[in-house]
Amino acid sequence: MSLDRLQEWIIRFALEIEEHKDHLTRLDSAIGDADHGINMDRGMKAVLAKIEAEPPASVEALFKAAGMTLVSSVGGASGPLYGTFFLRFGMAGGETESLSADHLAKAFRSGLDGVVARGKAEAGDKTMFDALAPALEALEAGLDQGVGLAEALKAAAIAAAAGRDATIPMLARKGRASYLVERSVGHQDPGATSAALLIQVAAATLT
Amino acid sequence: MSLDRLQEWIIRFALEIEEHKDHLTRLDSAIGDADHGINMDRGMKAVLAKIEAEPPASVEALFKAAGMTLVSSVGGASGPLYGTFFLRFGMAGGETESLSADHLAKAFRSGLDGVVARGKAEAGDKTMFDALAPALEALEAGLDQGVGLAEALKAAAIAAAAGRDATIPMLARKGRASYLVERSVGHQDPGATSAALLIQVAAATLT
Amino acid sequence: MKKLINKPDDVVAEALLGIEAAHPDLKVDHPNRVIYRADSPVAGKVGLISGGGSGHEPLHGGFVGMGMLDAACAGQVFTSPTPDQMLAATKLVDGGKGVLHIVKNYTGDVLNFEMGAELAAAESGVEVATVVTNDDVAVKDSLYTAGRRGVGVTVLVEKIAGAAAEEGRALSEVAAIARKVNESGRSMGMALTSGTVPAAGEPTFQLGEDEIEIGIGIHGEPGRRREKLTSAAEIGEKLVEPIIDDLPFRSGDEVLAFVNGMGGTPLIELYVMYNEVARILAGHGIGIARSLVGSYITSLDMAGCSVTLLKLDEELLKLWDAPVKTPALRWGI
Amino acid sequence: MKKLINKPDDVVAEALLGIEAAHPDLKVDHPNRVIYRADSPVAGKVGLISGGGSGHEPLHGGFVGMGMLDAACAGQVFTSPTPDQMLAATKLVDGGKGVLHIVKNYTGDVLNFEMGAELAAAESGVEVATVVTNDDVAVKDSLYTAGRRGVGVTVLVEKIAGAAAEEGRALSEVAAIARKVNESGRSMGMALTSGTVPAAGEPTFQLGEDEIEIGIGIHGEPGRRREKLTSAAEIGEKLVEPIIDDLPFRSGDEVLAFVNGMGGTPLIELYVMYNEVARILAGHGIGIARSLVGSYITSLDMAGCSVTLLKLDEELLKLWDAPVKTPALRWGI
Ligand SMILES: Nc1ncnc2c1ncn2[C@@H]1O[C@H](COP(=O)(O)OP(=O)(O)O)[C@@H](O)[C@H]1O
Ligand SMILES: Nc1ncnc2c1ncn2[C@@H]1O[C@H](COP(=O)(O)OP(=O)(O)O)[C@@H](O)[C@H]1O
Ligand SMILES: [Mg+2]
Ligand SMILES: [Mg+2]
Ligand SMILES: [Mg+2]
Ligand SMILES: [Mg+2]
């Protein structure tokens, strides 16, 4: 996977976020504070500006730039969480100009570990973890089975979407939605929704 | 004029005020602070309670009780003004149990002087003065001409009503309405309206 | 109407109970509705009393304490207190050097305080001086009318005259200082929304979703004009320019700039307004030596603000900076 | 939306300009949106920083000054500040004895402060301790969730820990005092109306003309339940009883009683509420040793109130009474 393609992933994620901004915010208004779309859009726009101003020369530079920019521009829970995801992804990716499929999966694993280290989310807590974790499992399983990156990412995208949908009946135990206790049930988690977009774009771009 | 009749005047004024409470307040809401009816009703109810609890034994006692009670229970501009009117009226009436027609007119003159001394209103300022002053003139003129108290008071009531109506086109120069300058024009003055009631009740009672 | 109250008629009495419970330095004469310094009368000090309709909190009760008022008379909501209250307050705070009555210029307040002073003279022989504040430039000034309303400058008069009294100055001197503050200060206010008088249950006036009232009074009296809602920058100009023109304030003047909230407007907006006021004053070459930002003279839950500018000299500055210990203004102690 | 603002996106930046202009004792690092003591860093004193989304004024910027915070980081409205802001603030106020971060318990705030602390450790080696406030009894407490929100007690933590720092105590001691305050305090809030986020332009939530929300959060998060509007007396019970039950507070306890306005509620109503709180506490045999009544931790223009009770002992009382000089809380100096 070339640096160019990886950068394309980030850029197209930003565009998807922009397109789904209102939807994400609406989801957040039901069980949070009505800003997830605004937060992510502000952050990803800043990321675009950053990598346009200083085109990154390595995988590590690209994802560190994305991570740092999210951390310093979002402010909500999603800033440190997505920021950490990309920072760890970049560090695991390393000072290289391309990533093998396995290396990509390792970087993903490292990013997700970062999210968990920061947010302490577990499966079923109704967070972005519930989309990211099944996606990573599907990716790793596909690569293990030798289906190739494109197929494995497709499976990951399907798993992320299923994970996102599975947040609907969950009772939130992390983030603002947890204040609602029972009343959080029946609503789709906004962070899981944006996370599913990230994987969906990966499947469409990293081929 | 017996003390009983004079007391009847006060009592019936209180009842008229209660009946016109909302109307007076509505007039005040157009060019003041929407409380003239509330103020006068609170005050006159207190007066009723006062003279019921301690039946006054003289003209002075009756009108001083009314005046003091208005002063200590109203709080708006109308409290000190009506209060002073009755206090001065009572002092001029004196420690007696009845008033001649001339004595009544003198007491009225003394009350009105008190209103002017306190409020510095002049004719045409759009205040209670514009109903009280023509009423007093009509009363004095009638008595001068020897028409008798009942007729003179009838003339006074007509003059008060005319004076009240004449406040409509006036530009207010005293009280809250003066803040409105030109916008006070076209509205009937609430204080002139309650004052016209006082004279109207006098004409109906003091016969 | 949505308010944190019990019966509308009990609001004032219960707020007085709350004030008394919350502030051990204050006492309340409940029958007379007088809030007073617990250490009243302060011997050898001119007593300062003020008062007015309730609904303008912290004015006046929140300004009772060392270095400011000795007592405040609370009327019904938006209704002047009555003379017997002023009499009671005057007697409570007289420490032998006379008592200053600080009165906002509304006919009801002026007449009731006047009778209160007469009663005090007749009953107790306390020497009373009266200062009437009338700083609201929204109202045309005239000898032949009720004149201008007393608004924001009242807070500054109470603070500065209070400091002068604390220094032991004579009644005539304290009154002179109070008059000087009133003459050196001007105000103008605006409303975004109307307040709601508890007993009325409905907003006093109606403003459209895109309308504001420029020149509003603190009882919801109509202002100079109704206008379209506009930016803080333009609202700042509509308030500050007429104030500057009126005194007039001149380049080189040093002022106290007071941005006041009307009760329903949060602090963050007042700071945005203060920024505009500072910008406009700088443009006129007027320096800000002191500032006050907050809701100090309110109109129930009205949203909006007022601006008061006070021209300072060394004397006023020194008295402003003197220690004060009241629920709403406190420093130096 | 009717507000005294210019462009919604500029509210925070312009309010910071206003704060800076109004308070000479404070400075503002505008690029980083950090309000800090003009005399920072104070050598030999633990630095205290806090911060959070804007819209809660005077929290936190209004509590910067001698005896309280050294710096406050202002986020966008209702959005946590970012780690680089906390880094900048930490470096600004480090006087050599380490820096305490006071963080309200919201995931966004906690994570952003955490990263800020990591950056500070990595970049500058400043020793940082963190105390998270979580006093809101409206939220069920649990180890497995985000836990309780930090609300009114934050003001008290900032004051009391600030006084401890001013005494020259070590970072660990100041942090311990801050934790003690948090553990000894509980809060609960309610809303009469929703606030309006400037960028959203519409009320965050809708309440009917006769509805209130009990257990509201300071960002308009839904509370325990929606109920019919009722009297101040009953609202007092709905707020105070769960607080008393939770700690629990007991007969004979001495507390600081803090009745807080949400931004759009005027002082007269807060005093009516205070009277009810005092009545209820007296019924439980709980004594009020200190009180605070006013709008100190707000939610934009939301109308409503919160009650915070803090159990006092001699140590906390002494630190509460210690001098403080900030725009919003000041005494003893
Ligand atoms: N502890 C956590 N671990 C993982 N994800 C979390 C956690 N807390 C919140 N989130 C995610 O963050 C999302 C909310 O993000 P956002 O609305 O941008 O931040 P905020 O809640 O601060 O306003 C939630 O939908 C959830 O997916
Ligand atoms: N200076 C004055 N002299 C005579 N009457 C006055 C004066 N000022 C006001 N009034 C009368 O008082 C009336 C208003 O009374 P009210 O509404 O009870 O008091 P307030 O204006 O204090 O609310 C006015 O309509 C006017 O007739
Ligand atoms: Mg959110
Ligand atoms: Mg948020
Ligand atoms: Mg009136
Ligand atoms: Mg009135």
C-alpha cells in the first residue's frame, strides 16, 4: 500500500465526514451533546489543511500529522480517541513509504490498542470501539485466510457496519451517553458511526 | 354632610376601584408600568380594613386614616399623592362629625394643594390633577352660585370626567408616562381616571 | 411563567428570608422589609439608605455592608417602598451624623422617600439629606418633566458615597460626593427580551424574535426605539455613543466602565459587550481606569444589558478603591 | 436566538478579549486561549489550572487570581479545550512546585487533560497531578461507566485547593485537599429552560411551558426525569434530599451551602431557593456554616439552578475563608 493511497484514505475520510456531518451531529444530539459531526468535521478539515501545507514523506509522518491535528483541534472525547488511533497507527507504520497488508493490520491493531488504553472502552459499551474492534478482527481473519487485502478490507467494512448497527440496542457505559442509562438504548452511537465510515473508506480506497 | 356619609364615600370609592382595577391597570400598561389598578386596589382595601378595625370618630380621623393607610400600603406615585390628598383633606376638615358644603370644598382645595405641593403637577401635565382641578373649580363655582351641594357635586363629577377625557391628547410631563414623550399622546391617564371615579362617587354619595 | 418561586405574592418576603439566612453580616426587619447592617447603627458615621422596587437584585439589598449602604428598603416588585419603611430604615442606621437617602428618580420613589424623610424629621429629628440619581440618557432631560430615570449610576453612587461615609465625613460632604458621582455618570440600556413580573405572570412587553429595544428602563419602560436585532458591536455603539455625547466625555478622560446585565443575560455575553465598549472608548481616546462587569442592577429575568460610564478623578478613584464588604461587591477586606 | 454577540464563532475569542480588558490582574494567551495570573508563574507555589468548554462563566476564567486558579483553558462552547492548551497553561504557571490539573469528569475533558499532562511531562518535565471532580448525584455512580459529572463542587475545589497552594503546600498535599473537597461535596441541578449554543442557534432541548428537568447537566444533558413545574419549596426538596442521601450528610454536620444560578435565572429567585435549602437543611439538623449564592457555574442562558453542599471541617473552613482575589470570588484582600 503506497503512501499516496494511504493519504487518499485520509482525504476521502475527511470528505465522508463532511458529507455525514449533520447526520453524525443528529445522532449525537439524541444521546450526547450534538457535536460529533461538528467536532469530526472541524478536526478533519484541519487535517486536510495540515497535510496540504506540509505533505508528509512517510507513513509515520502522515498519520502522526493526522493524529496530532485531531488532538489539537477537536476537544471532544473523539479528538483524543481518533487522535490516539492515528498517532499509534503512524508509529506502528513507521518511517516508510508503503505498508504491506500485514503491516497495515498491525498498525490498525496498535491504533485500536491506543483507543482502549485511553478510553478504557470494552465491547458492548456503545462506543467507536464496537465498530473498530470487529472490523480489525475481520481484517486479521481475512488476511490469515489469505483472501488478499481488498477482500479482507471489504469484510472489515461489513463488520464495522454491523458493529455500528449493533450499538443501537446497547446501554451506553462510556462517554456522555452513559448519563442516560436506559434512555441510551435504541440509539445508534455517533462515534461508532464515524468509525464505520473510516473503515468503509479504507475498503474503497486501499485496493 | 355627616361623618357616616363621608365614610360611605370612602367605602364606595374602594368598591369602584375594585371594579375598575383591571381597567386602571390596563390604562397604566399603555403609558406606565401596569400597576395603577393594583396599587389603588391594594391601598383602598387596606383603608377599608383600617376603618373597619378602628372606626374613626371625626372627619379628620377618617381622612387621616385613609391617607396614612394609602401612604403606607401603595408605594407607587399614587400612594403619596392620594395619601396627601386625604391627609390634607382631613386636616382641613378637622375634629368634627360633619362638614358644611363650604367646609367640604375648602377641604377639597386643601387636599388638591397638597397633591400639587407634592407632585408639582400643572394643568395639562396629564395627571390626576387634570381631573381633580376642574372638578374642584366646578364645585366651588356651583356653591358660589348657590346651586346646592348635590348639584355642585354633579357639576364637579362632569368636570372630572371631562378633565379625565382631556388627558387623552395630552403629552405627559409628569410621572412614568413622561418617559414616552410623544408616545404618551392618545392614551387616557390612569390617575386622572381613578380621580374621576372619586368625584363621581362623591356626587352619588354625598347628597 | 417559569420561575423558581412559591406564590408570586411571597417572592419578596421569601427572598428577604434567603438574604438574611445567607449573609450573617446582614439583618432583616421583616415587617418593614428593611435589610440592614448587623452592626447598625455605626456610631459617628453618616448612615446611607437606599431602596426601591424589588426585582433589581442585587440592587439594593446586595449592597448593604461595610463601605456601602447601611440599609435598603425593599418594595414590592417594581413598586417603590413606602415612607414608613424609609422611616424605619433611617432610625435603624442613624449613628448620630445624619442619614443620606439615595433615591432613583422615579416619581413613586421620589415621593415616597420624600414623605419618609419628612416622617423621620418629624418623629425622630434625624437629619436627612437626599440625593436623586438620574443618569439614563435614553430619556430626554427636562426641568418640566419627571426627568431622567436613575439606573446604573446608582450602584456607583452607593459604593462611592459609602466609602466617603466610612471615612467619617459629614452628611453634607457625603451628599455632595453622591451628587458628584451622579453628575459625572451616564447610562443607557437595551433589552433582548422582556422580564416577567411574578404577579403578572406574563412578559411586561413583547419583542419579536429579531427585535431589540434600545433605551429600555429597568422596569421594562419603553426606550428610545425598537430596532432589528444586530451585532454586539453595533449595540455597543448605540449605547455608548449617546452616553459620550451627553455628558460629554472627552478624549483624555479616565472613566469607570460598567457593563451591566439585566438579569437573564449570562456573563459570557457581558464580556463580549465589554470588549466592544472598550474598543469604542479607545476610539474616542477615553481611558478605562476601572471596570465592573456583571449583573448588578437587573430587571427580573430580562435579557439585555446597560452601559454606565463614570468620569473619574483622583477623589472618586480613591473612594471607589476603598474597602467594601457587601454580598455583591467586595474588596479590600 | 437573541444574544449579545457578533459572529457565533467569535464568541469565545471576543469574551477572552473582554476578560483581559476588564481585569488588569489577568492576562490572556489568545492563540492558546489561556487566561492566567499576570504574575505567573508564582515561584514556590503549586500552580493550579483548570479549564473546560466555554459557556459556564464565570467558571473557569473568572476564578483565576490570587488564592484560586493560576490559569484556565477555554474550549469552544461546551467543548473541552485541547491538550496543547493544557500544555501551554501548565508551562505558564509552573513555579517549580508542580501543577495541579482540576478536571470536571466528562470523557472529553478527562482525555484531553490527560494528553495535556502527558505532553507536559514529555516536553517540560513539569510534575503534574490531576484531580477529577464528579459530584453530580443526578448520575448513578459506577466504576464501569463514565461516572458522575463534575459540576458545582468544582468551584469549591478551585477555591479551597487554591488557598492550600497559596500556603505553600506541596503538590501532593494540594491534590489531596482537592480530592477531599470533591469527596465531601455533592450537587444536583435543574432547568426551567434550555440554553442556546451560539453556533447551533436553537435551544439545545425543548421544555414545555409547565415542564422542568430535574438532574440536568451543565451542557443541557438530560437529567433524571422531566416533571411538571412546581414550587421552589418542592424543587428544593427534589435537589437537596438526593444530595443529603448520597454522601450522606447527617444531623450535626456543618456545610457550605451553594445555590447556583444556571445563567438565565436572576438573583431574587436564587435567594428564594436559598431560603428553601436553608429550611430543608434545618429540618435535617444540618448546620450552614458558609454560603454562596449566585451564578458561578452556568450553562449559557439556561434558566434554572443547582445546589451544592460541601461538608466542612476546620481545615476546609479555614481554607475557604482564606483571601481570594479573582473576578468572580473575592474576599480578604
Ligand atoms: N471512553 C470511550 N472510549 C471510546 N470511545 C468513546 C469513549 N467515550 C466516548 N467515545 C466515543 O466518542 C463519541 C462522542 O464523540 P464526540 O461527540 O465528538 O465527543 P463529546 O462526547 O466529548 O462531545 C461517542 O459516540 C463514542 O463513540
Ligand atoms: N407628579 C405627579 N403629580 C400628580 N399626579 C401624578 C404625578 N406623577 C404621576 N401621577 C399620577 O399617578 C398615576 C400613576 O400612578 P401609579 O401607576 O399608581 O404609580 P406609579 O407610576 O409609581 O406606578 C399617573 O397616571 C398620574 O395620574
Ligand atoms: Mg458530542
Ligand atoms: Mg462535546
Ligand atoms: Mg404605575
Ligand atoms: Mg409602579
